[in-house]
Amino acid sequence: MPVADVRSIRARLTVTLAVVMVAVVLGGAVIASFAIFPLLSQRDLTQLENTAQRMTAGLDATGGAVISSETVQRIAADSLGIVLLGDEGVLTAAGIPEADVPAIVARAAHGPTDIDGRYLAETIDTASLSLSFSENESEVPVTSAVLVVRTTDRESNGVLLISALSVTAVVTTIILIIAAALVVGRGLRPLTAMAEHAERIAEGDRTLRLPVESSGDPAIARMASTVNLAFDVQEDAENRMRSFVADASHELRTPLTTASGWVELYLRGGLTDPEALAEAMARVERQLGRMRLLTDELSLLARTDSGRPLENTPVDLAAVAAEVVSDARVLHPERRLVVNTEGPAWVLGDEPRLTQVARNLVGNALQHTPSNADVTVSARMNADRVILGVHDTGPGIPADQLPHVFERFWRGDSSRHSAGSGLGLAIAHALVSAHGGILRVTSAPGQGTTFEASLPALDVQPTEPSP
């Protein structure tokens, strides 16, 4: 991952978080702005109703009271006004400009009433409360009272609140954007380090690996471990490929050098004797045959590795085992070979390739065991699998060599210079894997060696042997 990509991810994450936070903050501010004026209106209405209830309850509890102008003035507050009415009209007013009293009195009703958007008024019937107004040493009955709440400051208060809310929203948004940039930057810091390491690895420094423990995030640590594993696998594959090419070159160089030597000797006139010339040509032919076999095996491995499809026909591994043992007895009449089968063992696969697997396993056993060792070939059903086994009573394979037996061009130290290319078991392993099977080996010094190829059994067993 290039560093520029990490920066792009950081920018996208920061912008995304910022947009979300701005949307949330500004959305809340807009909703609050729309709710301010209804809340202020509800506040005024609640204040008016509560005052009316308290005033009515208080006057009713007194059982009759005499109110003077001074008392009315005390009842009035900054936002609350009162008008007392008698039979002759307005008796007194407080908390309200005198010029607005007639309009308020004319329009007030029993219930909150809006007066030109400037006042909220409600008329209280006081005739039954024995309320009197005292003025100039005379008492006049109060027939009703008008409570008034001034609403002129509602708009200014609302604008002030909206302004404060807007400033708070802007400041909060800026702080959140900065915080988002810092948090995202800190969170992606391990990715930046990983990207720098990956670039250095891509440039050829294969000794580096992505930092794992320093990430602090289990998800990033897991990703780093996975990428490191991929680098390890790639490095191992490259090493194996280099080793494979080196081994193939070595295996081809030997017969090529030998054949070239005989040809050069002939061209220099060193093979004038017909018998020597015939012997030389025979050796050249053997070396060319060795090269032909090696190239055929390499070609087969390449086709298998590329996943080219195999034939899918019913194959009886019991018959294959019997055929391979019969051919081996002709080539090795001095060896004891045994076939152990329990009836047909059908699988779905490529019969020539499965036969080659059996031949390679039997040939390996015959090549690497002494002449007095027995070789037993078996084919049996085991649940939904067919097991093709080759067991020998030879000296066995040392434990430190077992993990390498299926490697290409690998041969044990004791047989390093023996015949064969070192590809037989690798080809068998590749062919068994291509059929969806598993090839295993078990061995111990002095107890012989057993190779077992486990293949999926054919669901429906044929009644006739495969052609």
C-alpha cells in the first residue's frame, strides 16, 4: 500500500467524519432554532396561566380583599401586567403602558388571547370573590381583572438564543473536525508505517516485515500478520523456484555434458574404432533418454501445477495395483512383490495418471530398498475413501528426511547418486492432489516405509470394470 494511498484514506476518513459531525451539530442547531420560538411562546402561556391560577386561588382564600393602587403595582412584574375593571371601566393598571390599556381591555377574553403579537392577556372574573379597589378612601367593587404578559421581548430573546446557538455550533464543529483529523491520523499511523515497510519490501528488501506489535489495534495487527505471512510464502516460493531451477539445471547439465563430450570426441577424430563409436553412441543415447525422461517429468509437473483438467472416468485402483505389480515382477523377478486387495476399489479419475502414481510409488520402493526387502501393494475401501498403499520392509527413512520426501529433486544423502531424477514422489504427490486426494508417508528406521494415497471413493460403484 503506497504512502499516498494511506494519506488518501486518512483524508477520506477525516472528511467523512467531519461531514457526519457537521451534519449532526448543524442539524441539531437548526432543529433547536425552529423550536426556540414555540418554546418561548409556551413559556409565556404557562406563566400567564400559572399566575391566573395563583391569583384566583389567593383571592378566593382571603374571602374578600381590598386592593389599592400600591398593591397592584407590587403584583405587576417585569414581564407581567395587571388591569382591574369595575362597573365604570378601568379602575387601575400596572406594568402596561397607559396607551395600550384600552386595546388590551377591549380584546381580552376568558382564556389566553394574543394582542397584536405584543401581549398575551387573560380575563379573570372576580365578581364572586368580593374584591374591592380602594381609592380616595372609597371602595369600588372589582368585577374582573386582566392579567397581561408582555411578549415583545420574545423575538429579541429568540434571536439572541439562535445567535448563541449558531456560534456554539460553529465552534463545536471546528473543534470536532480538528479532533477527527487528529484521531484519524493517530489511528492510521500504523498503516503509514506498514505502507513504508511494504514499499521497501517491494523495492527488494526482503528482510523487512510489517510491524505487528506496535499497531495497538488487533485488526491492524492481524492484517500485518497476514501480509507478513504472504511475504513469507512469496519468499519461500521464490526460494523454492530458484532451487528448482538450479536443480533442474544441474540434472540436465550432467547428461548434456556427457553427451556433448562424446560428440566432441567424435568430431575431433577420437572415435575411429567402430566398436568404440558404437559404445559412444549408446552412451549418448542413454544420456538423451535421461534428458527426455526429465523433461517429460518436468512438463507433467508444470501441467499439474497449472491445474489442467484430468480425465474423469471410473478407475478400479485394485486392478491398477495388480497391473503395476505384474509389470514390476517382469522387471524385477528377484524381488518379492505382493498384491493385497479386498475386491474392487473404484474412484473417479484419470486412469493413466493414477497408474503412474502407483508405478512411481512401487518404483521408489524397489529402488531404495535392498533385494531381500518385501514390497506390498494394497487397495482397499475405507468409509468414503479408497486407500492405495505401498509398504516395504526396507531400512526406513530417517525422521529428519521425512518432511522432504515429496520435494522436487530431493533425494536422501544415501541415495544422492542413485538412478532417478528425484521427481517420482513429487509427481505422485502432485497427481494425487490433483485428484482431490492426500498422499502420506510413515516410516521409521528398521521398520520399513509406507506410502498411502487417500482418494475420494466413487459414489456409485460400477458393475463392469473400467475399460
